[in-house]
Amino acid sequence: AQSVTQLGSHVSVSEGALVLLRCNYSSSVPPYLFWYVQYPNQGLQLLLKYTSAATLVKGINGFEAEFKKSETSFHLTKPSAHMSDAAEYFCAVSDRAQAGTALIFGKGTTLSVSS
Amino acid sequence: KAGVTQTPRYLIKTRGQQVTLSCSPISGHRSVSWYQQTPGQGLQFLFEYFSETQRNKGNFPGRFSGRQFSNSRSEMNVSTLELGDSALYLCASSLEAGNYGYTFGSGTRLTVV
């Protein structure tokens, strides 16, 4: 069965610092991978997705993620944190081989940004 | 274009009652999925509908049900509400089968008292 592990339930950075949110997946075949962001009292917004094109995926708001098959990882990074990046971030996986397969989400990482 | 619209935004129900939540997908999207979000269990898949057919169902009791109409709008129903059903219920829509550009709505916050 597929699963997603997000290392660190809470990450704190200073404004302008590098953001690194970790995600490891478990899947028998290379899956589709996603990062979503959730602001308080809102739904999920897609930051980026990996669907087997380039392994380095660029998303919105300056975020990017690199798919590393050998490490089964899909870590999210941003070179310089902004106060507005403070939110909860979710990594998700789905089975590319099966239409209608659900997104399996990690437990989420709360990002705090201090000035 | 309009995003995914979920109504109502907030709902308070009493144990034992039933509730119906509504989701209007982005125009042209034919796939609608539902997720439950709680602090303890996180985001969990409920079910997905495509062209009025349920394609996939998560591990939830039969009290949770859904349907999709010919205009792609979807409803989910929870009968005999329990305190543990208190959650944020999120709906997501996608263009078609196999397209994983899911767009989420803002959710319905259900509180069971």
C-alpha cells in the first residue's frame, strides 16, 4: 500500500532563510506526487506536482521539489522564506496506474516564519 | 473562472441527526472527490465520483454516502451523526479520469454536539 511520511510536524525558519520540508513515499511503482498548502480556515492549494516529466518541479510562490527515486523522496524547498509562507504543508501520493485512485496525504508540516 | 464551491461553510448538528453537504466543481470538471480532515487522523479519502459513478471509496462506514448529478455537482450525506464525525470536509474536482490536477474547495466545517 502507498504511504507518505512527512518528517517533522513543525518547522520554524527566519524570514529570508531556506525552507526545507521533507517528504518520503512508499510505493511499488513511481507514483504521482504532490505538495499542497493550507492556510487557516481554508482548503488545500496545489503548490506543485510530479507526474514523470522533469525530476525537478517548479511550483507557485517560488517553491520547488525534486523527485529522487533512489531515496523515495520528494522534498519541498524555497530559497528564501517569506512571512506569508507560514501555513500547513501536505505531501500526497497517488497511484499513476489507476484512474480514480485517491490521494494519500502525509500528516502535514506546519511552517512558522519569524521576522 | 469560479473555483470549487462548497456549501454550507459551517454546520452544527446534534448526535443522531443526518447531514448533507454540497459541492459544485469547476465548470467542465467531471471528477469530484471528498476528503475528511481531522486533527487526529489528518486527511482521509472518502470517495470519488466521475460521470455520476462512484469510482473509488475509502475506508469509512456505510453512514457516509455520496452521489453525483448529471451536472457534476456532488453531495455527500452522513447519517446517524457521531461526535467523531466533527471535521472539515473537503471537496476536490478534476477535469477528467486520470487527470490529477485536483482543485480543492474551502471545505465545510461540521461540528457534531
